[in-house]
Amino acid sequence: MLEFEKKERAKEVAELDSQKQEITSVVAQLVEEVSVKKQELQNVTIEKKLAEEATQKANEERTIAQQEKKVLLAGNQNLRMENTRLESRKDRLRMGNHDLKQKQLQLQTDNEELEQRHEDLQYKNSELQNVNDQLFADNHTLEQKNDSLQSDNQALRQKYNDLQQNNVQLEKQQNELKSHIEQMVQSEQLLQRDVRKYDEAPEWQLPEP
């Protein structure tokens, strides 16, 4: 019975060792995943910062374009007044006015493109923020799972140590029982020897008929 219990204990110890190895492997994998998530979070933060800088630059360019547009509008008005006063330079000023209008249209087009780019950057920034939030949540979940697995691993280690101690106690009890059985066998052999001695003694022999 003790031999069977000892084998069962050894089997449990082996199973706990296997579970411990699996948990250790899972913990190592989770640590690696946490490291990857942290790197992804850092990359997203850098991309977010770059997007914010690009947005700020686009706003500055938009402001400059609006200022240039005001300057061009003022220049256009001055040219019109000059055209009124100087009819002899009408053709030349008309050409200059035409060029300014073309530049104004180009600036308006550039301004529209910058506004569209600004909207795109804001949209991308929002997407990056969502990814950043998701990565942060995933990282927090992985850290909680890692803590739980480490706690389970510690509990299994304690159970393993308890089983080892129980196994030592069982081996000690088995050795004590073995010694006791050997003593009983020796006592039985001495008793049988004494019985044979008495059976063979003349005073204990029955008379022949």
C-alpha cells in the first residue's frame, strides 16, 4: 500500500514538474509579448508626436499662406488703383495682375490641399490614439495575466515542496516498517527454532505403543 502511495506521490511530483515547466514557458512567452507591446506602444507614441509636429507645421504653413493671400489681395487692389491712374501702363499692369491672380489661385489650391492634409493628419492622429489606447489596455491585461501566472507558479512550487517533504516522510515510515517486519521475522524464526527444540526434546516425546 505504501509502495503504491509512493508511486502516486512520485507521479504527482512529475506532473507538477511538467505543469511548472509549462507555466514557466507561458510566463516567458508573456514577458516577451509584454516587451513587444511596450515597443509597439513606444513606436506609436513616436508616430503620434511626428503627426502632431506635422499638424503644427501644416497650421503654420496655412497661416503663412493666408497672410500671403492678404498681401496679394492688397497688392491686387493697389494695382487696380494704379491701372486707373496709369492708362498708358494698362497692358503691362494687366499682365502683372493676371500673374498675381494665377498665384492667388495657386495659393488657394495650396491652402485647400493643406487643409485636407490637416484633416488627414487629425484623422490619422485619432487612429493612432485609438491604437495607443488599445495597446495600453492589452499591455495592462498581459501584465495582470503574468502576475496571475507567477502567483500560480509560486503555489505549485509550494505544493511541490510539500509533496517532496511528504515523500521523505513516507520513505522514513517505510524504512521503519521494513525494520519492524525484519524484527518480527527474526522473532518468528527464533520462536520456530524453540518449538522444534521442544518437539525434539526426549521429555516431550510420546511413548511408542
